[in-house]
Amino acid sequence: MNNSPMDCTAFQNELPDLVLTPNARPSLAAVAHLRACPPCSEEYLSFQSTFATLDQWTAPEPSSYFEQKLAVRIREEQAAPRMSWLERLRTRIALNGNHNLRPIMVGALALVLVASGGGIAGINYQRPIQPSATVNDLQILDRNEQAFQSLDELQQDDDSTQQNGSQPSSIDGNAATPVAPPAS
């Protein structure tokens, strides 16, 4: 056993053992400190009286209708309509504090950071640049074989009319008729 002088902090650590196990042999340093320190001896006597009162107290017997009332209450809760997820979330926040939501909030923040990380890293998810109308028209003409065939037919018709000396025909094959100038 340690016989060195004890301070109040060390005595506070041994106080529960002194009160809860009265038959055990206390350390000599704790007994010496208890005799020399009035505040610690007052706290020791207070603990002893509290535990003596608790030893005399007996728990009351439950009501004879306790089990029936409990069963009725359980059936009422089972029959009650279910709360929506938003109502459950509000209840959880109101009753439990924010300790249970911290992992959820950390996960949501991590998800936001990952989702926005593409923009920060320089990854662009933009549409490709659309070509101008002229370039787009030229690309359509390149792909349109029918337009080339029509142009070839027109050129052949134009060449044949120049050789024959007749008037050029229109695209649909009808002969073009000269139009008289409007009368003034």
C-alpha cells in the first residue's frame, strides 16, 4: 500500500471505492487525507448518506393494468399512419440533435466536391462547337448525291442547248418560255 500523502484529485479517484466497498480495507493515504481535509470528508459523508438512503428505497410495484395499457399503446402505434421520410427526418433532427447526421452531411459534401471536381480539374463537358451555316450547307451538299446528279443534268442540258442553239430548259424538263417585258 502507498503511504505517501494524497492530494484532493487522487482522493476523488478513490472516493467511489471507499463508498461502494465499505468492507474493503482502504489505503492509509486515503484515510489520512480524509482526516486532514474537511471538504473531502464532507463529500465522503454526503456520498455515504446518499447511498444509505438509496439502500432503504424500494421501487414501487407496477399497476395491475400496466401490461394491458402497454399492449393497447403498442396496437395504437402500429395502427397509426406511417410518417413520411421528411417528417421522420424532422423528428430525428429535433430529438437526436445533429450527431447522427454528421456522417450523412460529410458524405453529401464529398459527393458535391467530386461532382464539381470535373470543372476544377479542367474537364469540360460542353457541347462541341457547331459549324457556321455556310460550312453546314457545304457539308450537306457534299453528302447529297442527288444534288450533284441534278447539277450534272443541268450542265449537260446547258451544253446541249449551246450546241443546238435552242433555248435552255428548266430543271423539271419543261421548255423555258420567254417573258415579255412589262408595259410601261
